[in-house]
Amino acid sequence: MPEYGYFLSCEQFGPAELVEQARMAEQAGFQALWISDHYHPWNDAQGESAFVWSVIGALSEAVSLPVETAVTCPTVRMHPAMVAQAAATSAVMTEGRFRLGVGTGEALNEHILGDRWPPLNVRLEMLEESIQVMRRLFTGEEVTHHGTHYTVENARLYTVPDEPVPIDISGFGPKATSLAARVGDGYITMMPDEDMVTQYRKGGGGSKLVSGGTKVCYGHDREACVRKVHRLWYNELLPGEMGQVLPTPSHFEQLSELVTEEMVRENSVCGDDVDEHVAALKEFADAGFDRVYVNQIGEDQRGFFDFYRTKVLPQLGG
């Protein structure tokens, strides 16, 4: 039976709101936290994008739940040596309850320093090398590394947890999933796709942690929820590789007309139908996931947590 966690959205809520949501999540019976790591929101309507490492520091004092970034790109905007320091400190502050989720990232967040945005095969190479660098640094030993993509000279982390930070790799296609199976401590994907889980486990992932997540919009007026998802999170339904290659929120806004409210109705959990919420999360359980995270898009956070505490999590064994 999976564990069920709450997914904190740095793109939509400010730091104080995120910390309060984490408190409510723990009180409601959620067992873990994900938190997004972005420089920009996907569109201006979402309206936020806090520095995730500062928020994690606050979470370490506010709750006792495990915390994981979903996900950090340790390759372009931040050098892996700096991500390693941030992750190690987060693990110390959470007393070992931190996992580092990593992925190949999006141009939206990673091009801001003027770096070239590489094609996928190069991004995967960069990700693998960055993981090698971070794992060496997590030992607390001095590291010098001259690789294809990164240079590190005489770097040593003095604040490190007792055990190395687990690194989970995000994958939405076969190449990234193969990398996750080969070198990751766990696997992250956002669709309840049993075939991808099978590929991961058979490709070398074995019984390691598989995590997934979804967004819902709880509220009593289903059509109002549909409109809210359509206004704030239409980017979730954009086709192809646009999510990885578009450079600014305004570019995503230009494509909003590609997503209709009918598409939201068909593909998103909106409203307060208990069975619909339960079914969406059970899809992940049936596909073999070990942890499933859910994010509430709507403003009625307290109503959402009461709804899940009393009606949804009990049906899921939470």
C-alpha cells in the first residue's frame, strides 16, 4: 500500500502559505512532502516562485514529515556543487528526512543566466555527471573533478548528514527512466503509467522507491474548479516538449488557447466527489507506486485538508 504525501507548489503560493499548508498536511494525515523547485512560475497567473531551499529550512522547523524536491535541476542554473551543499544542509536540518529529486529541467527556469539550453541527450549526460559530483561531495571528503561538463576543485562539504542524501531521478520517457534505473536511488514520474514503472524496476531500479504526483482542485462548485484549473494550470495539458523548451511564462500564456475547459473536465479532478479523488490516487497505487503526492490548486486549503482527512485518506488506508 502506498504512502500518501502532499505536494507544495512554489509556483502558486508564497513561503508562509507553503509552511502553513505543510502543517495542515501533517495534521490531516499526509505522510510526506514534495516541494517544487522553480525560478519562474509557469504563467503570471500562478504568481509566485520562492527560493526552495529557504522554504525547506522553514519546513524543517514546522513539521516532522519527510521532504523532497520535485524536482531540482542540478545542471545549468545551479552548479551541482552548490546543489549538493543545499541538499546536505537540508538533510541535516530535517534530521535525515530529506531526499533530493532531480531532473533534466526546463528552459523556463534554467536559461536565465544566458546559458545555452542543450538537447535532451546532452541534458541527460549533464544530469548523470552532476549526480556523480554530488555523491562524492556527500561523503564529506575533498573533491576535485574535471569532467565533460563540470569542474570542481578542492571542494569539501563540512556540514553533511550521517547518511548520503538519496537522489531520486525524474523520468517521463524511456531515456530518462533508463538513467533513473541505472543510477538513481528512486524514480519520480507524474503519470500513473505501469509500463514506465515496470521499465524502471526491470532496468535496474528493483524495489527502490517509485513516487508520483497529481494535482486536483477541491471545491463545492465543480465548474468553478474547472475554470480555476484552466486559468492557472493549463500548462499541464500542453502537448509534446513545450514544457521543456519554452523560455518564459509569457510563451506559455501564448499557448493557453490550445487547452480548453473541456480538456480540463476530462483530464483533471475537480470538485468534491470523493470517489473521483480516491480513484485518481488509486491509479498510482494500481500502477505500482510506493508514494503518491497530491496538490490542491484551489484556495480553500483548509477545506481540502479536512476533506482528505475525513473522506479520502481513510479510503486509501491513510
